[in-house]
Amino acid sequence: DSSALSHRRDGRTLKGDVIWRGRLNDLRDYKKKYGDCLVPYRYKGHRRLGLWVSTQRQLYRKSLLSKDRIEILEAEGFV
């Protein structure tokens, strides 16, 4: 049911934002442990995090990542 997703003006969903923020927190934990944001695609410690990082990089390269998300990731040292 798409009405349960609560779409925002920018087309993103609240559920999607919650998931994105959760992965961002996972990235912050990774950075605390390893000192960088270079999560391997097949990171055994958290496979979904590796996939999420790869997806964020792809979206950035294709100019599909929102400005606010770019700013948040850059503030974390995401390259």
C-alpha cells in the first residue's frame, strides 16, 4: 500500500529516510572502528552497509543523490 509510505515533497518516503539514517549511523560506527568510510562492498561485518555505501557512491556519480545527503556524507568524510 503506497499510502502507508508517506511520500514527502521530494519524492522520498519517510520509511526510506529512516532506513537511510540507520545506514548512516552504521557508517559512523564503521568509521569509529576503522577510521574511514571505505566500507568494502562485501563487508562481512555488515553486508547491507557495504551495499548501501556502494549505492550512495553510484547515486553521487550519476548526480542522483540529494544535496542534503551529499552534505551529510561529506561531513562524515565519505569519499
